[in-house]
Amino acid sequence: PTLKETCPEIKYATRFWITNFEFGFNNKFFSGEGAYVDTDFFKMFTFPLLYGDADHVLDDKLIVVVTEDFAKKIFGRTDVVGEPLTVDGVITIKISGVVKSCPKNSHLQFDFLFNILVLHEFGFPRVNWENFNNSLYSYIYVDIILSPWMTLDAPCKG
């Protein structure tokens, strides 16, 4: 987000921080691997949503987007938008979208996606670039075409 504010060439930006959680539903528990992402995630990547609105599916903090396979594992079906889940038995969240499961050849693999701002709810006092060392991926989409022989002279303010 800071990059988008200081570099007008950056149209979209998202972080992808891998995490594992146990979700509870009807006194059963399901482990999965997922990620914290920024709200631009579905503007940058073409993972198709089966249920939910790609423009708003990550707008709130206490929501989760699940893959179709993870939805089937937990509920036995994929039309699960609005269903509640507990996260590690502590916080209740709602499913805001169901995304097609990741193709095996994608370097991004996940069962679920959280809005990165939910970290505050999970006990992280402040979310910024310094908190994560080298443990997350960062992606940007620039709204210009660069050639190998071109350079950007001071593209960012500040």
C-alpha cells in the first residue's frame, strides 16, 4: 500500500504472506494453508471466483475467501458465502467468496485468503513492510510499459 501511495506508476499492489490455520465448523476442525493478501489481489491475479464479488470480496477484515476444494472439505458444497467459521477456536469470521482451486502449476497455492488487515484481530499491533522480514511475496502492477533498455528516473515521490 505504501508503494501505491508514493509511486503513481503502480496501479495495483498486494502482499502474499503464507499462513496455516485450523477452521472450525459444527464442532469439526479443518486445517488449511492460506495467505494474508491486500484488497488488490483479485485485480492482479486471474483466479476465478465462483461465488462473491471480485471487487469487494476482500473489503472487510473479518472475512475469508476459500477455494472450492476447501469449501467441499468443510461443508460438502461450494455455495457457502455467508457461512461462519471459527479461526483457531478464537475468532468467528464469515466466508465472503469461493474461488476456483489453484491450478497445480501456479506458484501461488492456497486453501483460503484473508484480508491482511485481519492481522490486527489476530494480535499483530501494526502491519507494515518491516514486520515481515523476507517472509512474504510482494507483487506490483505498473500502468506503463517498460522495455529492457528503459529506466525510470526517480519514479516515486518522497
